[in-house]
Amino acid sequence: MDRPAIRPRFLASARAFRLAPSPATGCNHAVHTHVLAVDIGSTRLKAALLDATGGVLRLAQQASPLLATPIDPDDVLAQTGALAREVCDGVRPGAIAITGATRTTVLAGEDGQAIGAAIALSDGRGAAHADALQAAYGAPTARGLGAFHPLARMMDVREHDPASYRRMRWALDLKDWLNLQLTGSAHVDTVALARTQPPDADLEALLARLQLRPGMMGVATNAARTIGPVRENAPPAWNWCRGIPVVLCGFDAWCASFGMGSVHVDAVYNVCGTTDVFGGFTQQHRHVDGVACLPWCAEIEHLGGPCLTGLSTLSWFGKRFLDNPDPAAVIACAAAAADDCPIALPFVHGERMPFWRPDLRARFLDVGADHGTPEFARALIDGLLLFQRWLVGRLGTQPATVYLGGGGISLPGWPQAKASAFGVPVRIANNDEPALVGAAMCALVALGHFPSLIQCQDALHPGHREVPPEAGQVHRLQSIETRYLAYLNRMLAE
């Protein structure tokens, strides 16, 4: 198995805090205002100890176990426990909240143990079952009911790995499987579950129509609720925190949207990283083909979802043509491009929202004899940005700013490139780890520090800095947008 080396990087903030010895155990503990948050991202695994203001007191991170091929759930369990223990360093937090990459599925048996490798978020299996799934939902033309869909994946497992399917009791997102290991209870947050809910909201009837295992998604539970304490017979990597309450979180982009302070009606956000997530908020349910509308929290709906066209697209180009997978190297190469560049459709990994097609492929068009590596790099960056500009337009909101988060904000020039693509300033939260802060908000609400997530978000408002568009970039993108969209529409019509 190809596993990334474990090289933790430990950071302690300059913010001072006082820890008192526990009279019961003799070890240090924080007075129930310190919470442990864990984020299992597609590139980095992070753990942080945060206080009741959302301030990061300690942060540790390392290469994500999701970079391994295949992904071993037990490896993820061991690495998260070790990193969490290191960041706590004798501090007993008041609660534990785990978030992570969405659509990363673990099959678990009756004993809760993982069956085989996890299904990665980029795994497009299930495409062959689109017709059956659309019929079961009563939505014969709907996109998103096939490749990447949780139930289509289970139909694929049933067909191609019947032995694992027979052993399966639950099909859980990775974060929920980790919570099962800690507490002995299988839960699913209601936002993630809404992706599978049929129009009549009777999920069990839908599972029966598809002849899938009843109850396999876990108990539907609102986020920011305690689901149980870490059990006495916790896995070895986590036995240091027996008895600590475990709080249910949403997936990483859901947590990040709160940590960024973006969950307000008519706001739009973009979490940019290895892959990207886009979303906008509304008071009413809206239908856009291929885009999920989910109840994000009380009285606020979320229209959006995940994409595969993120920095991994630039990493692919750098690895193949520059012998350097760093996206910064691709951006530097593109800076030397001439004015005349090809047009690029950037789907080197296929695409999720709004097409849900793993079969999409990248294309370079209008290629001339004078085009070299810099022009192809510039074309790929422009193609990615124009696709994301088009995608934000499909959300139906014309924002004055776009909230921007994720690892991509540290890439030189990338926030301004995003602002130029969207045509409005991007707003970046002053906290560096919005997904961890959002997970901590769940814990603080569960512990009774705040009555709701919205009130917690507003109380812990991080403050923002804005990056404006650059007029030259805006003009250049606008000058090729019509040609780009003509090629995009032609590809989709094939």
C-alpha cells in the first residue's frame, strides 16, 4: 500500500492560555472552553485545540492519509488519533468534533470494522446505475443520480463486490465511521443525508425500491449535537480520551462555510484547494439541474456542491510538463505566455457538479504552431477560472463579494485571479483554518456556549480582508469568454 510519510508539523499560537491540573487525574485539562477539532482533508490532516472564541491555541498537521492508494480506514483512524493526542499534549478537551472530505465512503460490518478500502471522493463508480437511480427517484432527467452518488456506489459494490456487500451493515462518510469507532454509534448529519433523500423524504422506502440494505446510512442527526462519549474500549490510538463527548459535524466545506463567516442569505463562497467547493445561500429551496439544494441550517438553504477542477488540475499540468507538481510553478510558467493562447477545457479528472460525469476529458483548442508550454499553462488556468465563473453564475446570485477559503488562498496571486474571474472582490477570513473553526463551533454549540450555529458564527465573526479584481485580468478573461463558452457547450452536447 502506498502511504504518505507521517511528518507532523506542530504549531503553537502566540496566544497565551492557562491550563489547570485536573484534581481527578493529575493531568492538565482546560475548563470546558477548549475543544478538539480534526479535519481530514484530501491533502492535509489537521488537528487543533481551540478556545470558546474560536481561537486556535495549538495546531498540528501532516500529509493526509487520503493521499494513499488505496485509502485504509484503519490507517486514518490511527493517524488522526496520534495527531489529536499530540496537539492536546495532556489537555483534556471538553468535546471532540471531526470533519473531513465529503463523499469518502467506508463500508462497515456489524462490528463497526471497515470492510476493505474507503471509496475516495473522486471515485466515479456508480455511473452505470444512473438510469435505475433516476427511475427510483422519479427524476428521469436529473443529473447527479449516478456517478459519485452514495446509493449508486452501493449498487456498484453490490454488483462487483457481492462478498463485501453481504458483510456490510453501514455505508458511512469517513468522519461518521470515525465517530462510530469512538462512540459505538453510527450517525449521519442531516445535511449530508439530504443528498439522498427522495421527494417524499422516505429514504427507507427508496432503499427498499433499490433493494439496498435498510438503515445503512446511520441515524439521522442534526450537526452540533453530542452523539456519545468516547467509549471505554476505544481504539488504541484514541484510548487517551475515554469519556470525552463526541459532537457530530458536517463535512469539511459545510464547516468551512461557518468558519469563514459566510452563512448569510445571498452570500456566495468558494473553498479552493486540491478540489473546489462552491455555494450560495437562500431562504427558499431552488432547483438548478446538477446542483444540490440542501437545508444548511435553520431557515437557510444551500445551493452548490463540490468540483474536481481545482488546484489538482494545475498540479497535473506541472507534473506532466514541468516536472514540478506545485501549482505555483504552473502560474509562474503562465506568466511568460504570449497574448495569443489556446482555449482549454480543464476537465482532466472528469467533473462533479454540475455535470457528474467522470468521463469528461480536458481539451486544448485553437492550438497554433507558435504555442509553447507557457501558452498551454495560461490556457489551462484561464479555462479553470472561466469554468468557475460560469458555475458561480449558475447559482443565481450576483454577489458583491465572494467569500474565499481553503489552502488555495496561500498560493501567490490565486486570490486575485479568483477575484478577476468572478469580477468582484474576494473576502478572506482572518482565521487560517475555517474548517477547524467551523467544527469547533459545532462543539461549542453542543456544550451550550451558543444557542445556534448562526449565533455562534456571528459572535465569533473572524473579520476579513478583501482582494480586488485586477482590471487587466478581468479584460483578458472577458475577451475569450464567448469563445470558451461555445466550446464548453459543444462538449456538453456531444
